[in-house]
Amino acid sequence: NGYLWAEHRILADKRFPYVESTEVPFLVRWPGHVAAGATSPRLVAQIDLLPTALDVAGLSPTLTYPLDGQSIMSAPTRAEAYQEYFKSADSQLGPWASLRGESWQYVEWYDVATGAITFREYYNLAADPYQLTNLLGDTSTDNDPAVRPLHRRLKAARTCVGTTCP
């Protein structure tokens, strides 16, 4: 369920931006539509559940607001997924937001009072699937990604609405 059992030296609930806490298998069984034993590495977000249910039921939503997410049955593969955590009264953990691609993850941590970025993390999940080396926190700048474009995409994702959201 996302509980961390000392991964990243954390023994706590599922509020952290790390794979062990956020990655949950999504299983589908639909004879005649999804082949038995089929697997897919594509990113799926919780916001995709309602669009998928409406799609497979053949329904079009008549909502007064834009529907986030996309059907996993008909939409193209999601290039990245947005994840976030806001400060909660029952936790000392600060707020964070993240963009997750198939082979990377970028995280920004924020000050509770000001919203200013207090810390950044970037992981190459292909080379470091357990997120042991924050490439923005190691001693080398040679392996750092271009942070500005990542920051801009994350900032846009924090306020986007509808199917254009990651």
C-alpha cells in the first residue's frame, strides 16, 4: 500500500515521492478486450480511472468541468505522470510535487509557509531503479539534467486542467 519499511531510511506512511511509495500495480481483467497475461509498462494515474470507465461503457461525460485523465483503452501512452503531496496536519512531512517519466523522476520540495522550493531531486530510474542516487544532490554536475525545463513543466502540471495534464 505504499508504506515505507526503511527504504530511503524512512519508516513511515505513503506520503513520499519514491517508487516504493507511489508505484502501485494496475491490474485489468476484461476477457475479449484485454488478452490474458498481457502486460504494459505504460504510466497510468489514478485520474485515468474515470475516463477509462466511461470509455469502456461507451459513455460521454456531461460535466460542467473539464475531466482530468485519459482512457487507458484508447488514449496514447502517457509520457509522464504528475504526483503531489500537500502538507497534512497529521504529518511533519512538507509538501512536494513530482513529474515521473518511464525512466526518470524529478521532485521539488516546498516550504510550507512560502511555497519556495527548498530541495530538488532527480533520479535516472533506468540506471538507479531504487532511487539511491539523487543526481542533483551528488558531487558531480556532469550528470545533472536541465532543471529549468523540468521546473517549468512541473509548474505547468501543478495548475493544468483537463486532458492536457500529465
